[in-house]
Amino acid sequence: MGRVYATPEQLTAWSGKPAPPDADRLLARASEDVDDALATALYDTDPAGMPTDPTVVAALADAVCAQVEYQLAAGVDGTGADDRWESVSLGPLSMSGRRTGTQAPGSVDLAPRAYRALTRSGIRLGVIW
């Protein structure tokens, strides 16, 4: 398992709602999304790859919680399967089929609040020095 930046307790505190029963899985997937968004970011880490600066630690936890909130609000589970199909109905006419994809392969649908949590901390996303 990869790095997980937030706990179910942090998710509960952040959202003001009890963490869902599958919170550990959701937090792990959201942490992967945040990791993908941080592919070019620079910040200090320990040997396990966890951030060491308290501001960055808090920002990553907030970003992961925001990502879970975003996915729950959108009714998605973090697998990406929901982006693959579309369905259209108009009266008696019904059509469905595979989407061609609106995002580049491997790109992350990062929640706006997650992005803001990261940038407020000073982490610069998408910047290579």
C-alpha cells in the first residue's frame, strides 16, 4: 500500500460527518490521486516518503479529505470506472456507450478544494525547477 496522508478521524473532523465504513479505502485512493497531482512538486520527506514539514503534512491531509468529499459528492468510488460510460435517454429513445475520455490518460481529477489546500501550503503543482 502507498502513502496515506489522512486518517478516518481526520476525515470526520474535516467534514463534520462520520467517516464512511470504507473510509480507509477511500483515503488510500484519494492519497494516490494527491500523489499523482504532486508528481513534480518539491517538499522535504522522511525515508518513507512522508512529508516532514507540518504545513505540508496538514495540507496533504486536507487535500486528501477534500478529494474524498469530492468523490462522495459526485457519487464516484475513486476507481475511474464511472468516467467510462455515458447514458442518454429522451422519451422512448435510449442510447448508451463508451466515452472516448475527456481527460488525458493518467491525469487526475483533483477536487478544487484539494488543489487549493495544496497551493495554500506553498506546494507548487506542475512546476519543474
